[in-house]
Amino acid sequence: MKEESTNRKSFILIPALMGSVVGAGTALLLAPKSGKKIRKDLRRFAEDTRDHVGEVIDEGRNFYEEGSKVVARALKAGKETYDEGTENIEKLMHKKGRLLMVLTLASGIIGVGIALLLTTKSGCEVRGDIKRIATNAGEKFVTAIDKGKALYLGEAKT
């Protein structure tokens, strides 16, 4: 029983970590701006929004009445759907493949968000760095092969 619980935890943890890593990597490669600039834009947006709070509150009061009617209908529909949905959710949770896919996708999205907020370079700059590193590694590899051939041929002649 305890072993089954441990297996279930690792079953969920591995895809979550993989999704986060893939999402973060994707965000680093495709980031439109550095994380510092994205955070600055978000801060500016929050400040602009704060200036319009009074207007938003007035509109919110108007929508409240309409919203309460919608919520009442949604609540009724939710109660009716809950009983049907409970059985379907249990069936879905037992299908490990779908759970893995959803978990991996969700953690990937979280990884994208974190990477976009914390990146120090744009995606173009990161891709340039990767290209430069790959080119240098390729040149070093060719040089090592050439040296190996020279050593081998030099020893074979003696």
C-alpha cells in the first residue's frame, strides 16, 4: 500500500518537472523582452489600472446585479452537473495517459510564465548564444578528431 502511494507521487512529479523544464526553455528561446522589461511593463500596467479604479468600481456595481442573476443560474446548473461530473471525473482520473498529458501541459505553462518573468535576455539573444556555443563545440570537436588522427597516424608509422 505504501509502495503504491510512493509510485503514484513519482508518477505525478516526473511529468510536472519535465513540463516545467520544457516550458521554461521554450519561454527563454521565444522571450520578446528580458524579464526585467516584462516586469517593468507589468508594473506600469498595474499603476495605470490603479488610476482608473473609481471608474471600474462604478461599472462593477452595474454589473453586479446582472452577474448575481448569472451566478444563480450557474449555481443551479453546477449542482445538476456535479452529480454527473463526479462519476466522469473519477473515470478520467484513472486514465493515467490523460492525467500525464494534462499535468505536463499545465506545468509547461507555469514554466513558461516563470521563465518569461525571470529571463535576462530576449529569445533572439538566447538563440544567438546557443548558436555560438554549438559552433564553438563543433570546431573543438573537429580539432580533437584531427589531433587524434595525427596521433594515430604518427604512432602507426613508427
